[in-house]
Amino acid sequence: MKLKNSSSFLMALFISVLGAYAQQTTPLPKGLTDSERELVSQVQFSRAMATPPPTGPVRTMAEWEEVEYLVITWQPNFQNILRQIVAVGVEEANVVIVTQNQSGVSSYLESNGVDTSNITFLNEPWDSIWIRDYAGNTIYNDDVGERGLVDWIYNRPRPNDDVIPVAHANLVGMPYYGTTSGTADLVNTGGNFMSDGLGNAFASTLILEENEPGNPYNVTPKSEAEIDAVMMEYMGIENFIKMETLPYDGIHHIDMHMKLLDEETLLVSKYPEGVADGPQIEENIEYVLSNFNSPFGTPYKVEWMPAPPSSSGSYPDTGGYYRTYTNAVFINKSVLVPTYRPEVDAPALQQWQELLPGYNIVGIDVDDPTENLISLSGAIHCITHTIGVAEPLWIVHQPIASAVPGSSLPLTASVKHSSGISTVQVFHREEGATTWTEKAMQPLGGDQWTVDLTAPTNGLNVEYYISAQANSGKTMVRPIVAPEGFWTIDVDVLSVPDLQRIVSGPFPNPAKEQVSFSLNGYSGTLKTTVHSILGEQLHTAVMQVERGDVTFDLNTTWNGMLFFTFEGDFGTITKKVLKQ
């Protein structure tokens, strides 16, 4: 790392030596120590070597996509926690461990029954365990093309940590892109970033503060628009949603209180009314719901999970640690969740299992007195990171939640692989059945596939999943845990709210040039928004309607599945139209 002057060099050297010492003695917290806080303004965080952005359009992967590598840094003070993470990781992926004590770590793991054959040891100096914040993020050219690693400037004066992404990229043999110099010298951290894999991402406003004029890192001052431009250029983030920081979370990283479970579901920590960060979290979620839709053009689904207090009943506003269950990590078919004590953990783990059926939900204690990770302001997501597979077979699908008996169930999916797609099937069955029925999906062009099912007239729910094969022979399913895990369509007349009958249609469907909807007596203001299957807004309009029908011309450039969202006094209704 280039420093401003010899004095700064000595400071950085001191930090590096101190970090090496910390590897064997006192671990660094997730936040800044008092001595680090004094040194921040003296260190040059930008790097001299310019790294141009990727060429062509890129996409940042979502955490629930297929993972090739789990990466961690081995901090001896937390070897029991790390052992449990590695034990699950080696069953799901390759594991890269940053350590300068390979023989000791290997012996410890093997003596505790962990298979080390899928582990690669990376002999590099390091400063802290918090690899989520300083490791790189996986991107793909053209959605599923060449894999790369994007690295930001780490917001801690920990020079060894800050260059670990370069070592990861060299180890895996993938291109490295750094927002580390020039006008693209962006300060950011992995704990304050969440991507849905479709060009949308979430963060707290910490990222604005750390790059604003007068920032303590001496990086180029940037407006919000300039930050968004860097994220778009390097990571393909088209819609960067930022929420207010929380008063009792000193780190201001959203992964401590929120988790994306899929493209449209937010898992959010819940506090008792008026307690700790509860009011600001609720205000933030209301801001998101009021101003943004999921990539499918529909409102986000929010699942609330209670945040536990200390054993004495303390929350962060009364001296308790920041205990939540959202600081979890996906590793293919497993999810590692922080736990605290059995009486509060059991309901949370059960909720996780219900939200992600078929996944291996593993709780890991981060509140044990002998290895109290949560006391350092972090948990499981904070000490893990992942690198996606080299050739992803990417499946995007919005599950159907409910249907009436006997109704048509048009299933659509976007499926993509660098070699092209050979076949896509949907496997379905009635609830209670033990065998699956396979039905081929048909190509619509533009990577989109479709098939029609029919809801049973007996009212039984429908279970289903999607399977695809690439021309290369690679296969993939969605959900990734299928057939053990699958989606369920609730087939019940009462499952469809009365408001769904206010707007009926579309007619015809599929449609070519025009499509109509019946308003069934509704009069008033009607806002209509049209989105593509990948979340691109194609059209929006506000009109006054008087009963009857409304008809829309379909642009010749629109293809595949379209989502028409209607907003009025009745609420919000979304309808699917297949454009041919």
C-alpha cells in the first residue's frame, strides 16, 4: 500500500506488526480500536496502481447462487467457531483458509474429525478475522460469462487485510478489479452490501458518509450519484438502495439486521416496540416498501425475526450486545446462523427452516464465554465470504404463491449459461404425493422459458421446482436444494384476496400487440407499471378510469413475461402477461 510520506509509512508498518501480533493474542474487533481511529487520517487508503473496470456489462452474484469457494481467515481465538464453519463448508464447496500456520490449523481440524481434502491454505499475512468486510465480491460478464473479483478500499487501517482479495484472485486464477485509485477510489465494506443478482443492492448510508467531502480516508469526494456510477461500472448495480444508519449499531452494516433470502424476500430483525434500533429499522423497511419494488415489479415480502436480548434481558440500548439471527451465510445447500442460547435459538432456527425448506440450517454459538465473537460486534456472516462458480447455470423465477382450484398456472423462468441452454423442465406434484411429474418448459427467446400447469380441482396444494441442463452438460435446479426443497402453491379459493377480483384478466394471454384488463366496476385513479422478468421498468402511467376495460399497446421490443402492477384505492395487484 502506498503511503503519503515516511511518517505514514512508519505508522502503517506499526499497524502491520501490531496486526501480526494480534493474530496470536488479542483479536481486533469489527470496528476501529482507539489507536486505529487515531491513525485513520494518516494512512493513504487509495492505491497507486489503477485498475480499470470490467469491459462490457457485468452482474454481481447473489449469495444464494452456486458457490465454489468459502473463504475465511483463521483467528486462533475463535478456532472452535471456525472449525464448525469449515466442517459444513467442506461438504458444500472448496474452502480457502488464510493462515500462516498451516500445519497447526490442519492438525487441529483433522484431530476434530474435519476432512481437509477440500481445503486450500493461503499463506498470507492478515490483520483480522472479519473477511466479509475486506474480501472481494464475485461478478460475471454478460450475466454468466467470465468470473471476476471486485474489491473496494477497506475502511480500516489494516493493510494486510486490504490486499487479501488480490491473493484470492491470484489463487483462483480470476481477474481482479479494484475500486482503489483515481476517481473510482471507493471505500466500502462487504457487511454493508447485499445484492439480489439482478442489478439491485442494499446498503446503509454509511457508504455516503465514508466517501463524502472531508471523509477521513482521504479518498476522492463523491456524491451519491458518483458512488452509484462506480457501483454500476464495476459491479452492474443499477439500483443501489440506501437506508439510514441505526443509532445503536456502531458498525452500521446492514448484515447485522437484514438478509436477502431470495430476489423478493427480506429477512429483518425485530425488536420489541420502541426498543433499541427497532423504530429506525421499521422506518427503513417502510421506506423500502414505499419506494421500491422487487425485481419482478411486485412489493417486497418482509419476514420479521425477533432479535434476542442478553440472558439478563438487555438489548443494545441498555448495554446488550447486538444479537440477531440475520447475520447468516449461504454455502450452497447449507445456511450457517449465529446462535446465543437454546431457549431463544430454537424458535429462530425453526423459522429459518420454514422460510428455506430443504436447506441444512446450522446454528453456531457466537456468544460462548470462551469464544465470544458477538462481543466484538460481529457474527457468522462477518467472518465468512464466498466466491461463485466459474460457469454458473443461472435460473431466475418468481414463485407462484397462490391459485384457485382448476386455474391455469403459467410458470416462467429466465435460464442462462455461457454454453447455451439445452432443456428446462418443471417437476411438480400434488401435496402429499411421493413422485414428481416432469413437464418440459418451452423457450420464448431471450433466455426465457415457460410452461402452463393446472391447479388441482380437489384443492390440494402444488409443489414444484425447476431443473435445467446447459449445452455443456451442466445441470442445475432452483431452489438449489431441490427436490428436498421446493416451492408450494397454495390452492384455495380463500387464498386469493377479494381485491384480486377487482382487476381481472389479462385478455388475451399470451398477447401480441394489445392486452386488456377488466376493472369490474372500479372507478378512480389507477397507476399502472410494467416490468420485465428481470425487473426493468418498461412503462408507467397514471389515469382516471370509469369501470369497464383498460387496454394497453404492447411495445414491439417487449418480449417474454411481463408484470403489470395496478395501484389504486383497493391496494396493489400484479398480473402476468406473456408477450409473444
